[in-house]
Amino acid sequence: MIFASIGLLVVAGGLLTAGIAKSSTGFLALSLVCTGAAGTLLIVAYAAARGATGLNTNRAAPAGAVPGPDAGVVYIPVPAEQAAKLLANGALGKQDGSAKRGAASRRSG
């Protein structure tokens, strides 16, 4: 389809040149029609390519809540040695954050 639209644009250029040279509105009108047809072919080819590759981003969103990131969860890369020390201290033992509070109370007490 892309090559057909390029061919139509070449024909439209020839008709435009002939229309200007001969001062013929018929050639100029045909040039405009060929240009419009080439544009239509490009739009159809673009839509077909997006549909064939699964890039259609105009789909309706599913009903329900929009999923977001988990609250309070942050990924911070830690070297293996440091992660082992944190596990040994119990700082990574609990998921609700109580280990951090408990560790702070042990240090102060």
C-alpha cells in the first residue's frame, strides 16, 4: 500500500506539472484527487500496521479501579553482603515495618 501511495503521488506530480503547463483545471483536479487517494492509502496502511502489530492504544479501559503501585513498597538494590547483614540483624524479617521500630527500641534501651 505504501508503494501504491508513492506511485499515486508521482502520478499526481505529473498531473500537476501538466495542469500548470497547459493551464488545465482538469489536470489540476485529477492531481488533487490522486493526492487525496495517496493520503487515504497511507492512513489505511498505518491503521492496518497498528492493528497487525498489536499497537492499538485506543482501546477502552476496563472497568474498575486503576491498579497502582503498592503503598510503602520501594525497591532499593542492596549488595549481597549487606543484605546478609540486614537479614542477620532482623531488619528484613518482617513485612509490616515493625522490625524497624523494634530494632530502634532495642538500641535505645
